Amino acid sequence: MSLRARFALAFALVGAIVAGVVGALSYHAAAERVTAETDRTLGSVTTALANGQKDVLDYAGPNQRADRRGGGDGDGERGGDGGRQLVAQSVTPDGRSVPVGGRPVTLPVSDDVRTLAASAVAGRTLTTEIVVGRDSYRELVTALGNGRGALQVAVDIDQTRRVLGGMANQIAGISLAVLVVAAALGWLLAWRITRRLVRLAGVAEEISAHGRLDHEVPVGGRDEVGRLAGSFNTMLARLAAARESQDRLVQDAAHELRTPLTSLRTNASVLRRIDELAPDARSRLIDDVQGETRELSHLVDELVELSLSGHNDEVDAPVELAGLADRVVERAGRRTGRRFLVDTDGGVITGRRQGLERAVGNLLENAAKFDRDGQEPIELQIRGGTITVLDRGPGIAPVDLERVFDRFYRADTARGLPGSGLGLAIVRDIAETHGGSVFARPRSGGGTEIGFSVDDSRHLPNEDKCR
């Protein structure tokens, strides 16, 4: 069942329940009111009869008025009684009934009526509904006490029942009309609500069937559906960007892998004739193969790190930058044999510790690779959320400053150096996952300043830094 049909069914069901409950309560209230009024009439007539006022039995109620307007109802018995509704009779203590007046009908005397007639206590009453012939009556029996028997008064309630029956039919008709109207309104409202969902589902099905991410869902309104459409468009844009980035990464990786694989394939061909080579040539060939395999392993590691740099499961946590700097400098010193100077303000930020350590380590190793003289130490400065590495290397040409963080990009001066060209790209990805950006600029006096910053909102207040 579609969502639209469910909406319509739900509205119809709610409308039917509300109409049914209101109708039932209205019918019950009307029936109780009519019954209470009938009982008051019977009580008044009984009191009047006890006082000798028999003319009250000539009272013409609704039945009589309706019969007079309609010229009679065709009931010979009822037409003969002048349309009177009331009937009264007295019951002796021994259980005999004596007509008092009103409609010429003999009311049945039950055992309960006989008990009241024989009662010595005046004022005891019994109210029941009885059927005499084809007519229904509401009956009030009142004990007169002191051996005077009881007074039995009844009123015809067929007309009342017909009125209540007509009212019940009207309530049923109104309930049915409410159900139909509620279903129609529910269908209309559901159509207005779900039409945007239908478009959204159509786009999702189109993407699922063909894999195209260049669709856009029209965003209308500021309700939940509008927010869903906006979020869906944002998701599509991010998926398209991720696919484009993935495709570019695969293409670049294929290009970078082609050179070492070609070299390895050539060396493998030469290895078939290794017995014919001189010892020096063999040594150079084996060194070349080992170097190429190391480069391949390093490139694969960098590719894996790059693909996971922004999508690992590490959660954000407070990171003390001074301790982070000490750990990274110690590792970089072992790997490069260089000396590093650390200048930090001891700040604390919220971030991913392993990712930040990887980014700072890549910056230090990159600086050590290009600053080959090694006369001066490489400096690591941390100010707030900005991390800068300063070296005294040959610097970066102005045309290369904007591209040093691109994947696999290598300046002309770096083509003879080892590396995959992914280290700084990883730095950029880690910086962007922390809401920051990267930078590279010439250093005053020669060399390069390169680094990244994180979003200011990640800086912890002073009270958190002291914990």
C-alpha cells in the first residue's frame, strides 16, 4: 500500500472513529434525556391521579399531534383511542387490575407489581418497559400503601423510539459522510505531502539503476520534506565529489605505478640472463630491483593512507600539541638523522591524534628531504591551531607553491628525489577534515615555510587546557 493510500485510510479511520464516538454520545445523551422526561411525566401523572385529577389522562403527547397532522397512522386501535398515549389502572392488594382511564388498554400485572400493591409502605416505585399488543410502553408503578394497592401508569413510547431511530439513522449517515470527506481530504493532503517524496524516490531509483549522480531534487518548503530534499542534494554533491576524487586518484595512481612497474618488468627480463652479467652489473641490477620494490611498497602505503586519511574510525578528542610535537620530532629524528627545534605555545585542540601526528610527520620528513645540506635545524612552530615547519632548503618556485599539495605533483627540482608525491596531499586531507587549510610560502632569508591550520572552533578554552 502506498504512503498516500495509508494517509487517506488513516484520515478516514480517524474521522469515522471521531464521528462514531460523537454520534454515540449524542444518541445516548438524547435517549437519556427523553427517558428522564418520560419518567418525570409519569411521576406527575401519578401524583395528579392520586389527587383525583383524572383529566390528565387526556393529555395528547407527540404521537397524538403527529397523528392529527398526518391524518392518523392507519392503526385502528390507536385511531379509536383518540390518539391518547397515557393509560392508567389501579391494582388491588390481591392483584386485580381496575381501569382508571386513558387509552383502553389493560396493562399486565406482574409479580413485582403485585408485591408493590400488597406493600404497606407508600411511595415505593417500579419503572419498567413493557409491550402490550403491538405497542411499547414506559410504565411507572407506585405503591399507595395501607392496603390501598398500587397505581399503574404507562405511556406509549413507540413514537419516541421512532424519533430516536431516525436520529440514529441520521447520525449513521453523517458518520458515513464524515468518513468519505475525511478520506478525500486525507488523499488530497497526502498527495500534497508525498508528491515531493515521490520525486525524491524517483531520483533515488534513477541513481540506483544507472549510477548517475548528476541529478538534483527540487527543494520546496522549509518542512521536513524540504530539509530531506536539501540533505539529499548535499549527499549527491558529496558522492559526486567523492567519485570524482576517487577516479582522479585511480588515474593518478595508475600513472605513477606505471613507471616502477615498467622498470621492474625490464629488470625481470634482464634477470633471465643474470648468469651472463658481470658481478658489478648483477649488484646494480639487484639494487635497482630492491629500490623499485621499496618505492612500490612506499607508494602503496601512501595510497592507502591517503584513501583513509579522511575516513578512518578515529574519534575526536583533546590533543595536547606540545606532546604531539615531541613524539613526532622523535620519530622524524630517528628516520632522517636530522635535528629539529620545537617552539610551541602548549595549546590544546579537539582532533584526531593519529591523523595530526601523520600530517606533522609528513611535513618534517618533506622538509628534511629537500633541506639536504643539514647545516641548520628544521624548526617546528605551533601557535594556537597553526602548525608551521620552517627549513633552509632551496625553497619552492612560485609556480609550484599552489600545487605542492596536489596528489602526485612533483616539482622539477624534486623529480630525482625519492617519494610518491602523496605526503603533502595527505597533509591537506587531514587539515580539511579538521576544518582547516594548508599553506606554503617562501621563508625570509631562504627556505620554505609550510604547514596547516585547523578550525578555530576546535581550540579548547583555557580551563580545558589545564586538565
